[in-house]
Amino acid sequence: MHPAFTTIQFGPFASSYHREAVTDALKGTFSAFLEAKLLPQVEQPYESTSGRFVAAYDDQKYCGPRSAVRDIYRFEFVFHRASGDDTIKVELVFDPGTQKFATRHRRRFYLWTASRRQRYQQERQQIQELCRRIADHEQVAAVCPLCSARLRVIDSPGLFDVSCPERCFNYNYHRDPTTGAFLHGHFFQRETVHAT
């Protein structure tokens, strides 16, 4: 196992299936996966590491021969440094047939580094400012600042919604139909637009 990953705590596992499945061979396969997918994302030297690898469905009742969830694991890992940690938190699926790991739901395997967090905050501010200007009916191009797609805008008395067709973000708020004041809603920003 790569030295960076020797600090990973595997388990404890409640099910006998996981206690038997998470062998030294599986740990070696996992270490190789991390060396290929995680280490290249580290941008600065780190002082230490810590992590956990646990079963997402850690009960024998989920571990039958036809189970669709028995080989799903949760992985959390941190590269520690005084200037700020790099972190990842993801669900992984292990395929015993091919002996390969993949992210669940086709999510990207994305390490939150200091520069990525900073870029995310800058992009968030850009999006919010653009949405404010659209809501104030300023003359502004309704173009996504992240991917340059033409935005979909709904600006009605009861709803204000700006969304990117490429799913970079969605800014959606219900309005008071009388005053136009925003009441409640959500702002979703895809976190991995620039992931490699």
C-alpha cells in the first residue's frame, strides 16, 4: 500500500460479508486506484493523512447474492497541512468480477483542494451577481459564466429561476406575488465543473 494511504481505517464492519470481502488484496487494489485517481489531484506537499473506508450498507441483510448495494463503500480522506486540508468524501462501488472501483452515480472523484475551494467561491459570487442583475432587469447577457451556455430564465410574479442547461447551476426562488420579495428557494452549483 502507498505510504499516503496506510492511515486509512478500514471498518469496523458489522456484517460477516464485509469482514471477509475487505481483504489485503482488496486493500491493495484500492491503494492502486487511489494512486491513479487521487494522488494526481494533490497540488501541494502534505504533512499527514487520515481516512476511513466503511460499508454503506453494513448489515448482513443487505449482503445477499443478488444485492445491489452490498459492494458500496463510503470513503473519506484528508491530506493534512497547516495551510489548509485537501478533502474528499465519496461513495464507491467495488465490482468483485472486474476487481475495479468506480464512483457511485457516475460522480467525479474530486479532491477539494484549497485552490478548488477558492475557485468555487469565486464562481459562486459571479453566478449570484449575474442572477441579481437579471432579477433587477439590468441589460446583461444571460450566459452561464462557467460554460457559456445560454441560460434559461423564468421571471414571473411568483417565481424567479435562472438555470444553466448544462447543469452548472440553478438559482430558484419563489416570490411573494404581491411584493416580488424572495420568500424561499435554493441555489445549486455543481461543484466539479472543472474536475479532471
